[in-house]
Amino acid sequence: MAAFVLAASGALVPSVGEAATITIATLNNLDVIELKKLSLAFEKVNPDIKLNWVILEENVLRQRATTDTTTNSG
């Protein structure tokens, strides 16, 4: 099972003409790579949402998520 960490950057309700950005930080595995490919179709149907994929090895993801959580750095 893949673990996902989601973070919204920018405004949750974008201004006219601007896309909301959702950052998806996740583990580096084949399932996630496939999801990233499928996200292009999602963005095409939802032009007001931009997906920003951050794919990391487990130890790096764990360290960054811990740091972001404890320092509120996002």
C-alpha cells in the first residue's frame, strides 16, 4: 500500500484564471508512477487544479514529512 502526504500550496480557492496546486508527496514505487501518469488526464478534465508530484524514497519522505510537520514549513 502506498503512503501519501498531501499538501495544498497557494490559495484553496484560486483567483480567476489561476489553478489551485496540490502537492502530492509519496513513495517511489510502480503504483505511484502509474498514478502520476494518470494525473495528466485528471488535470486535463480539471484545468483549475494542478498536481505537483514529489516522489521520494521512504527514508527521505519520512524525514521531510517529520520536518515539515514539526516546523510548520509546508
